[in-house]
Amino acid sequence: MTTLRDIPVRSSCTVKALTGTGAVKRRIMDMGLTKGAKVKVVKVAPLGDPIQVNVRGYELSIRKDEADKVEVDPE
């Protein structure tokens, strides 16, 4: 299982599934990370948290623990 956290900088992927539950899953979906969404990892902070991604035409910063809950298909 590959997660958004595993994708290297300047690489793209497609969201396959969300493994979070309850409010966490809802928050991730509200940010635009839904099944089928194309995501590109723009950069990662020096200590690895947060991860900046481009999804649906806007920049989004997401924590590593949240990125672990997003299963993806690398491109």
C-alpha cells in the first residue's frame, strides 16, 4: 500500500482510497483529497512535516499523519 507520504517531491499520483475514519476522513475529503483526485507533491518541509501538495488547482499543506491515511497510485 503506497500512501501520499511515500510519494517523492515533484512526483504525481492519483488518490485511490482514504483509510481514516470519522472526523479525520471528513477533514481530508473537505480539503479535496477524494478518490480519483490527481495530486502532485510540491515540496516537503526540512523536518518532513508538513507536505505541500497541489490538488484540484490549489496548494495544500497536509501533515504526515494525515498523508498516511491517503492511499495513492503513483504515476
